[in-house]
Amino acid sequence: MTQYKIPVIPGDGIGPEIIREGRKVLDTAGERFGFDIEWVEYPHGADHYLKTGELISEDTLKELSQYKAIYFGAIGDERIKPGILEKGILLNIRFYFDEYVNLRPVKLLEGVWTPLKDKTAKDIDFVVVRENTEDFYIGIGGRAKKGKSKKTLEVMRNMYSVKFGLDINSDSEEIGYQLGLISKEGTRRVIRYAFELAKDSKKHLSSVDKANVLSDIYGFWREEFTSIAAEYSDVKTDFNFVDAITMWFVKNPEWFDIVVAPNMFGDIITDLGAMIQGGLGLAPGGNINPEGTSMFEPIHGSAPKYKGQNKVNPIATIWAGALLLDQLGEKDASSAIVRAIEQNIVNGKVKTYDMGGTSKTSDVGSDIARLVKEV
Ligand code: IPM
Ligand code: MN
């Protein structure tokens, strides 16, 4: 029997209740496919921060680096200013472990309602590969009042570091600015990951940018994409401006197989992706460092107003657990979980309120766990 040790951060709001169901399903999959999971709980999130002042410490991150995959619920709490937990915990984990791929399947499962009229499960089935460590997410910027001021901004990464020395002279009453950057190393590795996916699955690859306007940053992205494309002559490719791709996701989602996007555009288009696959309750994500520690989470937030009601849909989290098992190499267990989710939906009996049902979070988890043994 294979033994896995998996750290789990349930987090805030509905985090603990959806993670409980994810664990239930993964444990059951282990019984069938011959592995056993020892879960190692971490308390990080709003309560822990309010109690101890720790968001997530260097020591904790070091400790987590011994693992291949972290299971993550959700963070966010009304008592804490927006951005503190997101940056201090979620983005911190993504950056610290250099999880440069944010993999977000956009797949309409059989039996799920989509707001796109006349589109079915056959039409909506693609994967977004979102760059996850650069772009406007590097977290540097500032504000400056009228007059002269200086500022030094630094980006430190494993692969490189960059220092900007700004000499500001402005006669506006006040400005706010944010610097985004992409590096050759950071861009090439995520685009290469997407090409490998496309090659293995014999699918076509679409690149997202805004090279027509933000040409320094996204013109660079497009150049690197073109250069890597030359090594993959079997993979068909196309370019999409980000504004246009939101239109195509709605009008012709069947066109897409694999989509690769810079961080911020990837963030935006995957919320749209989540909606066309049936809603945020159904959309999982993986933050992947193929050689290091990855982290798997639903793409929705902590939904504090539903906390503790055993009401929300656990499917995104269960599906994220399937992605986690896939990363660990448990391919059969992973696909059985996705089939069990699909079967639960097709049966149509045990479903949460967002899918038109009255079942509890825990009922859906138990039903999918039962199905995992059969499908
Ligand atoms: C997501 C979220 C995060 C992001 C936030 C919470 C920092 O929106 O995972 O898509 O912007 O990446
Ligand atoms: Mn987002």
C-alpha cells in the first residue's frame, strides 16, 4: 500500500466544510486504488492570523516544501482588509514554491446546466494554463503625491531578481502605479508546459495577449510563444487578444483545446470559464511546480455568508483533489473521481442548492465517495 502524507489548509469561511468532503472522497479513492493518505492539518487563515499575527511564516513554508502537493480550501474573511490574506497566504504559497502553472480545466460535465444556449458537454472542454508568478501579480507599485520623490522597487525570484529605481516628478495631485513584468525564463517555461500538454493530447494551443496595446510586455510574450512554437511543428496554434477571447469563450467555446495566458488575463478569463462550465461551485484549479511543491484548490473564495451551513457545493474542491492525485501519479484514482462527480450529476438526486437541489455539502461528498467505489 502506498502511503502519502498530504498537508491540508482548510482556511476560512466554507473552506473547512468543503475540504472535509474532499478528504472523504480522496480517502475512499485510496481504499479502492491501494493508497493511504495521512492528512497533516495546518491552521492558516483568518482566525490563526488574528490570534497569532502569522499569515504564513517562512518556517511553515520550509516545512511544507518537503511535500509534493498541498490541499487548500479557501481564504478570506470580513474582519480582515481585502488583500492581506490573499497576498500573505495564497499568493505567498504560489510564489514561494514557484508554482508557475495555474492549471484550470474548463469542462462542462454531462448533466450540468450552462448559461450558454445550445452548447453542451461536447462543446465546452478545454484547459487554461495560466502563468502564475509574474505579470501584474509581482506586487510592486506605489503612490506618489505632487512633486518629486524616489522609490526603489524590487522583485526577487529564484531565477532572477530585478530592481527598479524610480525618480518620480509629477504635477498630478496624486498618482497610483503598478509595475508588471514578465521574464524570458518565466514566460518560456509556462508556454513550454502548455505546448507539452498540447503535444501529448494532440490538441491545438491558443495564446492570449494584448500585444496590440501593451506591446512591451505582451509583444514579448507573443515573441516567445512564436519562438517555442517553432519547436512544436505538429501543434496548431493561434493568437487571441484577451478582449476577443472573452467573446469567443461565449460564442464558440468548442474552438478551444488548450489556452495559455499571462497571469492577470488568465485570472480574468478563468472566472468566465468557470461560469460557462456551470458556475464557481464546479471549477477546480491546480497551482503546479512540476519539480517542486504544488497546491490544489477550488477557484472560488471562502463565501463567508454560507460558513458552517453545510450548504455549498463541494464539487470544485473534490475535483481539485482529483487534480492533486493526478499530480502524485495516481491517474486511475484521479479519473475515477471525475467520473464519480459526473455520475453524481447525471443521477441528479443528490445536489446542492446552486444546482437546483436541497442536499447538504456532506450529502454530496458522501454520494461521490460512494460512486468512487463503483465507476
Ligand atoms: C484566483 C483568485 C486569486 C488571484 C486572488 C484571491 C489572489 O482570484 O485564484 O483566481 O487573483 O489569483
Ligand atoms: Mn481569480
